Amino acid sequence: MSDIVILGIFVADTAYRADRQPKMGETILGTSFVLGPGGKGSNQSVAAAMAGGKTSIITRLGKDAFADIARATWAKAGVTPHVTEDAESYTGAAYIFIENATGNNAIIVAAGAAGRISVEDVEANRALIEGAKVFITQLEQPIPAARRALEIARAAGVRTILNPAPAAPLDDDLLALCDIVTPNESETESLTGLPVTTLAEAELAADALLARGVGACLITLGERGALYRDRTRSVHVPVISAGKVLDTTGAGDAFNGGFAVALTEGRDVIDAVRFGCATAGISVTRPGTAPAMPSRAEIDALLACGS
């Protein structure tokens, strides 16, 4: 059994750096290319395991070289995989463009085998989900599988976290299964139809999500940190910087993984948000996604410097 169980996908990240994205029909020269592990569920599991959490991932892989990258990544981080092998599909991949000047990114994901994660896959791992302290999922795999997993976790009294990325229409019944939702600014706007350009706007958008049934809303705000809002309090946690921002890819995954670990350790939710911010603050100073996730010692050291 694991304290943290994550349902999500693995994809191989193909990351290109350039001064700008090409226009349609245009070819430009990039400045670098890196092949590495990615996928929100996988990234979050690596972040959680690196931060000291006993972590499992439920997913699907093809039988190919990219699947080998997945297994090696999880073994190195200490993640326990629960994998359905899918010989009829391929292990997913992602195109990632990174802007040289800012480190900002644009991404296209082809989920492959993980796009076929099913309710049956979830049911096969029911005991694993029921034995967790925290369950996390996202929206890169099919929503019916995410919904069923949230139902199982909620019925077992497991704390449920939904990272609603990439943004997709969600009904109130699904949102009501979530103790905490963790959208970024654009995902919050997509879910609520409200702008999120200021802290005050983020609070209004969080209220809209609370009205739809979520237990609490935790909006990640990039360089402005994060906003936690539930029915009794609203707290803004500033960003915790670890140095120059190099690559923001995977920052939200780092945050979610670190946040989950702190919750399993019994920390107050605001302390857990700070832990998540520190995890993300270190990750953005490094290239890549899973390879950028910090160790527990690094997170503790950064928090100690800021205390």
C-alpha cells in the first residue's frame, strides 16, 4: 500500500527550445532538444516520491522504448507502478516548446496507451486506492476512469485531489467528489468562465468552484504563488524562489506532488501549500519535468532559509 496513489499518464517529453514558435508552414532553427520522461500523473508521482512520499501510480503503457523510460524513471524516484501493458497502442509522447527568453512553454500531448485507461483498470486497483491517504488524478486520461477512481477514494475516506489539467468541461457531480481542486489560472478561467488576472479575481473564481461543490480550491498563480480558499478561509501563499527560472514545464506537477506529501504527513493545509510552492520553486530552476523534481533535503533546506 502507498500513502499517495496517483491515476494518470506517462508520456515521453520531446522538448525543443527556441526564441519563438514557428508559424504554420514555417521552419525555424531551435537551440536545443531533450528527450525525457513526462506526463502529469507520472511527473506528480515522481515529485511526491522524491519529496519523501510513499507513492504509487496507476497507468497504461505500450510495449516500446518509451515504456522503458517510464519504468526507469519510476525506479529511480522510488515510485511503485501499477501498469496495464497495452500491446495495441503506443506509450504516449508530448511536444514541448520552451521559449528561450522566458522559460514559458506550450505543449501538445498524444496520450497513446494511457488514453485508453479504463474504469476496469481503476477497479483492478480498488484496494490500492482505498488504502491511500491521498488520491490524485488529472484530466489527461479518460474522464470516466478519473470519476470512478474519485468515487472509490471518496467512499473510502481518502482525501481526493483533482488537478483539472488540461482544462475540460466538468459536471458538478464530479467536482463534488473533490476535496481539493488545483487548477492554474487558465484552467480556472476555463472551468468558471471568469478572468484570473488578479488575486481578487482568483478569489471570485474560487468562490464559483466552491459553489459547484468542491471542498476547497487551490489555484496556482505562477510567479505569484498560490491561493487557497475554502468555506472558512482564504490564504495567499507567495512564491518561494530558489533562483533564476529556467523552465516552467512541470512546475504545477511539482507543486501537486509536494503538496500531497505534506498532507500525508499531517501538516496544516497552508503549510502544505508552502511545501508545494517550495517544491515547484526548485523545479523551475532546472530543465525538464521529472528530472527537475527536487529531493526532500532540497525542499527542507529551501523552506528553512525562508522561515
